[in-house]
Amino acid sequence: MSLDRSDVEQIAHLARLQIDAADIDSYGQSLNSILSLVDQMQATNTEGVEPLAHPLDAVQRLRADEVTESNQREVLQSVAPATEEGLFLVPKVIE
């Protein structure tokens, strides 16, 4: 796929970019270079290759999922202006 001058102008318009007329050819060459690289990547045979979640074979260390604090809901809600069934009541802000 190759972009011409009008394609670059249309892309710039859609992206709300103002490009000097003298720079359009330069941008066109850069975009064509990028599209050429994408074409090369798409031509690569990736059959049997599993997608990676991360390029490094890293494992995330997780801590044990344990309760470390006691339930303080009653204490914290005792200073709230309004509560109901363990929930904070707040004024409606969206109609």
C-alpha cells in the first residue's frame, strides 16, 4: 500500500493536524515506510506461535490474600452524616 499526497492530506485532516505544504511529501515517505514495515510483519509466518502477554518471562510475586485488619465499619460509619444497611448515603448529583 502506498500513500500519495492527497492521502496524507486526508490523514492530517482527520487527525486535526496542520501540515505545511512543503512537508507533505516528507510525511508521505515516513508513512509509506511504516506501512511497508507493517506489510513485512504481516508476511511473516506466525503459525504455531503463541501470543505473549509480556516479552519477558517474568512472574509476578503476589502476597497471600489474607485479612489483615478487623472490620471497622461501625466505627467509621458512626461519624457519617447518613448510613443505611451498612452503606453511606450521599446526595443525588446526577438526574
